[in-house]
Amino acid sequence: MKFKAKMDGLEHNMEKLEKWKMALHETANFSGYHFKQGDGYEYEFITRIVELVSSKIKQDAFHVGDYPVGLESYSEAFNYDVFLSFRGSDTLHGFTGYLYKALRDSGIHTFIDEDLNRGEEITPAIVKAIEESRIAIVVLSINYASSSICLDELATILDCLERKRMLVLPVFYNVDHSQVRLQEGSYGEALVKHEESLKHSMEKLEKWKMALHQVANLSDIKIKHGSS
């Protein structure tokens, strides 16, 4: 049964589900980077991301498409320049690991959680790290939505976007933004599984869905390796 059909029958405890849906929706609506195998070399793609982040850190305010996204005053205390949200089993020992090294080598203070056995709940330490970061890079890979922690991170990141004007940079890694926005393919399958396990807390699932939808609807910056 398709996810939408299953959702039509839900009547109770939808708040959490709405929160997830909104967070996903918002993330896809921000300026994002798209990388698919065959587009070019990953190191070129990573270099462009690092260059963008470096330029944004040097600015007090900037705009992404029609969304004003201003960084907080530099007088405000930030412990991190960048928070990386990613599915560890997908990209930690590949794309995200290389991105983290490139950011670090460029002097960009970046938070990364390298624990692949993080359990099912986002920890206060992770929430604190998100709150204390200027920029969030969300690596949306094929299995990102299968992790409840990743979805909680995304919802928290988008909350910071609204409250603290955090800059959010989504990276669509071997997935299309429409798959994230419409919650199709692996994203739809993952949300169906979450629905089955969150029968008494559907408001969380709804929040995740909205988060995915929003992140996929951001103005797209499509970069293909080898392009000028």
C-alpha cells in the first residue's frame, strides 16, 4: 500500500509525523547540491561545497533564492561553523568523510558524529551541537530517511532555521530532490516502516515528512562535475 493511502487512514497522534514531514519538505526547498554517479569526480564537488561554506562564513547575511537566510551577529557564540547531518552507513566512510576532512583542512570548525550505533533517539548533545552551529549541511542519501535520528536532526535543523536563521545546505547524494519532496522510492518505504513503529507517536512521523518535503523544495543549485 502506498504511503499516501496509508496516511489517509490516520486520525490520531499526527503531530510528530507532521513535524518530520515539514522538516523534510523545508530542507528540499533550500538551495541544494545534486550529485549522482557519473556526474564527475566527488572531490571537485566537495571542493565547491567547501568554497561556498567558506564564503558564507565570511558574510554577515546572505539570501538563498527567495528565502532570506541571515547569519547571526558574529558577537553571538557559535561553537561550530558547520553541523553535518548524514546517514553514517551510507556516506561516513566515503563522501561525508571526505567532506569533513576538506572542511577541517580549510579551517572550518565542523561537528560530525562518527558513531554508527547511535540508537533510535537524538541525544541532547546532538541537539546542542545543532543549536551552536552557523551552518547545517544535510547529506540526503538513499537511506537517510530510514534513520529516526537523521530525521530528528533534520527537524531540529529546520527549527533552528526558523528561530536562528541558520543556513541550511542540502546535498542530494544519489537521490533526486523530487524523491525526497514526494517521499517516494526509498524515502516512502522508510516512512512506511516508521509509521508502523510509531503507532502511538504519529505526530513525530508527520513532523519528519514535512521536514523532508520542505528541504526538497528549496531552490536548487545543480552542480555537475566537469561543468564550468
